[in-house]
Amino acid sequence: MIFRLACGDVMPGCAASFVNADKSLLLEEVARHAAAEHGLTEVTPEVLTAVDARIVRSPG
């Protein structure tokens, strides 16, 4: 399974995108990006739900 996320789907205007075969690693990348680029240092359950809803899953 391949997991993809376009940050702009969560944060309009952001061009960053992420692809990883490991969902946990993808979420770690996204969290680092969110902290560095968007000042989002706390991943609340609501944020995690919003991000997870926009992750595209495709066969590897």
C-alpha cells in the first residue's frame, strides 16, 4: 500500500506533498513539515482526523 498526502488538501495554498509505503512514517514527515512550515506543534485528535481523511491510499 502506498500512502499519499498533498498538504494543500489540509492547508490551502501549501504545495508540499508526501508519499510513503509506511503510514506511520508518512505521518511523521507530515508532522515535521506542519511544525516547521505551519507552526503547528501539537497534533490534536482533530488534526489527525483531518489529515487521515485526506490521505490517498493506493496499491503498492
